[in-house]
Amino acid sequence: MKHPLKTLLASLFLGLSALTLQAQPAPRILVVDMAELYDGHYKTEEQNAKLQADEQRAQVDLERLNTDGNRLVSEYTELVEQSRNPALSNDAKTKMEQDAQAKLEQIQAKQNEVQNFRANIQRSLQTRIQTFRDLMLEEISKTATEVAKQKGATLLVDKSGPSLIGISSFIYVDDAYDITAEVMGIINRDRPATSPASATSAAPAASGDTPEVRFPGAK
């Protein structure tokens, strides 16, 4: 014999489930390349130009410190050689040795200054890169989200990052679902007429290791 109450509850549950499924919109997935947007943003190009200029100024200061250090080494070497002169009196020899020891301490202090200067510059640049990166990704994400919503998307996925095995998370994506180019046009609408990109294309690239604000995994 069936239980009318159980049958009624089961029917009610199925009915509610059907209504819930009908109320949910059909999924529409769009993709975007956050790395490409980040690297192609004019603000990123401007930041890279600032970092390059600051690094070049730091390099000049570092070379000055190294020059001072080399001068101290030369003075120390000269004092050591003079202290070995057999014609010197004991007092003069002792004085030379004391001066050489003092110069050696100056050399060690200069070495520490160079190391601290280099470490501080690297730490400062990395902090600026990380702070800028976080702010820009948040800004770009908001713009990409707005575009995706306007297109009726229920899910927006970043296709730039690799999977756990080191390959793209997306084996194939139809271009019709990729809104990267559209978002790129929006975020660069306010690009200044004289941007680092145009200056870079007109001038040769600077040599040396210049830190760039690049998104991990960017091509």
C-alpha cells in the first residue's frame, strides 16, 4: 500500500527541481587572455619605461660605488707595497701597516654598501612590479567582466595560464568566444598620443637586464 504523503512530497520535490532548472539561464562561456591584455595595456608599457629609467639611474650609482671601491683597493695595494720597503724605519712601517688595515676596513664597508644598494634596488623594483601587477589585473578583470556581462556570458575564463602538466588549459577555443581583442580596445582607448610603445618602436632597445612588468606565463 502506497503512502499518499510520501508520494505527494516526492511529486512536490520533483516539481520544485524542475522549476529551479528552468529558472537557471543556459550557460554561456567566454574566454579572455589576461596575460595578453596585461602586457598590451598602455599603462604597463608606461610602467616598464619608468622601471627601465630607474634601473639605468641605479646602474649609474652602482658603477660610481664600484669605482670608489676600486680606488680604495688600489690605495690599499699601494700601502701594502710601501710597508714592505726595507728602507722604512720600524715606526714608519708600523704606520703603513696601520693605514693599510684602515683602508682594508674601508674596502669591506664599501663592499657591504654595494651589496646593500643592489639588494635594496632589486627589492624596491620587485615590490613596485608586484603592486602594479595586482592593481592592473584587478582593473583589467573589471573591464573584461563588464564586456562579458554585456554579451550575456555566465562564465568568463582566463586562457593564458598553463595547466598542471605545463600546457594550455584550453586545447581549442573558437575565436567567436574570445573577447580579448575587444577588451584590449577598451582598456587602451585612453592611450596617450606619445606612449612608450611608439617611442620604443622609433628607438633601439636598451641593452642590459632591465626588469619588465610581465605577467607570469605570458607569451
